[in-house]
Amino acid sequence: MSKVVQKGEITRVNIKDIEPKAFFRQYRKTGYPVIITGAFDGVSEWSVEHLAPWLQGNEYMVREFGGNRNIAKHSWTAYSQLYAMKFEDYVGALNSGEASLNDIYMSQVVLDKENGLFDSISANIKHFSNTCGFTKRMWQNINCHLWLGPIGHIEPLHSDEGDSTLCQLYGSKKVTLFPSRYHNNLYPFPFFSQIEPWVCRVDINEPDFAKYPHAVEAMAEKVEFILNEKEILFIPAQWCHQISIIDKAYACSVSIMWDIPFARNFISRRTLVWYLLRITSGRFKNWIYDGYYRIAELLK
Ligand SMILES: O=C(O)CCC(=O)C(=O)O
């Protein structure tokens, strides 16, 4: 397996060349991103025609970002508008251009283990997860998420609680990543604000260094690349990422969130908070979330 990369670059490693212990040492233990190739060779493109037999007739949540387009992030009052749409209506919106015009993204659709669509790639997922040592889902009740959206959509800069593997199954995406140690330099929304605390305020396309001076250091460390069809991107927890759909009329991906190696729960105050929440038992956790949203509401 190849050595870890130069600053600003991403390594591609073919699944055939991955040795599980070396993968763990180089990427998972340290929390370093990498692209895995070859894991979806021979799999059909996940075009809307391919998805339709499994998804049509069902409603899924979509996020509409259009209203936020020309507003600086610190002034956002919501991440997006959220509402349900039938799969076939969403495809209609992709075809008519409405999804692009209003920046509507079918996001984080949960595909159950029993879902035939997931079944069609479950052997590929099992193979790459076993090979790379991704053994435990972060949330046992969530199998994977599907993302379907129009060219031009930019998924705003944010970080995730777990180690994510983003499988690119139709079209390609431009990805910008920032090492986890620069998380605070990207000014995540504070706890108890109107926007979730995993979203960052810095606009990396036009950073306002007067308002966010520490973003300078983060911008110098960004890693930017194209994630091609059939590739898998490993995004370690707390690496902030912005993802844009850049070719074909739309793109489709599946992401799976994995538990992180124990020691990485302690790399920052935020990871510790997420860890403590995860190990808190259901009843107390509900009280904490309830309290959290009440306080956030009061502070509005
Ligand atoms: O692919 C996308 O548009 C977003 C995926 C993402 O942000 C994630 O998996 O955390």
C-alpha cells in the first residue's frame, strides 16, 4: 500500500492492494482521508432509471437551499427548508431544472438493509468494509444514506461525528476537505445556535478573513480533488468537507457512517461531547436533546 500523501493531496488506493492492518495504521488510526478505487467495478450506474423501480411511489425528505443562496452563512436562520417529495416528482424536478433552480437536494435518504437497492451493492460494501476494517456502523439503526441532487448543488461545509465512506455511484463531485485540527479555524456554529453545530460559518469560496481571521491557516491546508464515479472517499470524523456536484445533470452517492477508533473520541472537546452523548443511555439522551432544543429556542 502506498505511503501517506503530500500536503494538499489525496491518495488513491486500489482495493486489491489494501492490506487491512496497514489501512488501519495509515488511515483509520490517524484519521486521514483516502480514496478507494476498484470496489464498484462492474456495478451499474445509479441513474434515476436504475433507482426508480425501488424508490418510485415513496416519499423522501428533500432539502431546499435556494433561499440561503445569497445570504452570508452567519445570517442563516435555517440550514435549508425541509419537506417530503415523491421520488418521481423529484425526478421531474431534476428533469425540468426546478431542482437546480431552487437548489433542492434529496439528502440522507435512509436505505434499510432489506431495501433491494441496497442489496444490489451489499456484496461490494461488505467486501470493502471487511478489507478496510470498517466493522461497526456508528448508528446501528442506520444502514446507509442516499444522496441525489442536481449539478451545481454545493453541500455546505460541515463535519461528521463518525468516519464516513462516500460511495460515488453516478456522476462526480468536487470535494474540499480540511484536517480535523483546523475545525475551529472554520468557525463551526456554536452549540445552541439556530444552525446545527457541525456546520461551519466560513464560506470557503469567498472567505471573509476580516470576520474569520483564523480561516487563513485552514485554507492553507485544504485538500481539494474530484471524486469520480465508482470511487469511495474515506472522510474521517471531524474533517470538514464541502461537496459540489460538478458533472452530468445530477449525481447520486451512498454514504455509510462508521464508528471511530476509540482514541479519536478524545481529539477535541466536540468529539468528546459526541462520544459522551453516544454512550449516554436512551432516556437521559432524550432529556439532553430536549433540553438542548429548548435552550436553543429560548436563545433565538
Ligand atoms: O455527497 C454529498 O453531497 C454530501 C455527503 C456528506 O456530506 C456526508 O456524507 O457527510
